[in-house]
Amino acid sequence: MFTKKFNISVDFGQESKLFSNEALVDEKGKAISFNTMVDAMNYMSKHGWEFEQAYIVTIGTDSTASHYYHWVLSKVIGENGDTDPMKTVQMVKDSAKAESTE
């Protein structure tokens, strides 16, 4: 009740649709909540991602300013591809939609 958890959005370089949800999901397709950015970074690190750089984008001014924190990560992919692929809410939706049309 008194904690503020959040989801992170991930850009894997995939095509994004307007209003798409790029939050990470678990094996069951449920959005993963994190306690802090460090919690999210630890999760990504466990999945083979490495920190490269961070930057902030500020939109608006004064009291209406919103700050968006971006962390750039990288992952080396072997010859057999990614054996631990992560998915977003939108990827799960798109996959389910494709399966229902087959």
C-alpha cells in the first residue's frame, strides 16, 4: 500500500505501434513490477544485459516538467540466438493474435 512499484518499458529495436505496451512480462505474460531502477537493472543483469550509459530526457518546464530516465544496455547474442528471450506485453499480445488467425 505504501510502496510505489513500477514497470519498465523496453526498446529491443522492435517496431512499436501507437499506444503499444512495451513493459517486460514474466513467463505467464504478466507485467513485471520493480521496486527501484536498481532492482530493474539487477533483473536485466541476471538475463545477460550489461549497462552502457544512462541519460535523462526532460519534457516541460518548471513544475510541469516530467523526467524520463533512460538506461542503455547491451547483450552479446551467440551464434544460436538468444536462449533467454525477454518479452514485452505487446509482444505477447501480437503472438496471441497471430496464433488465433492461424
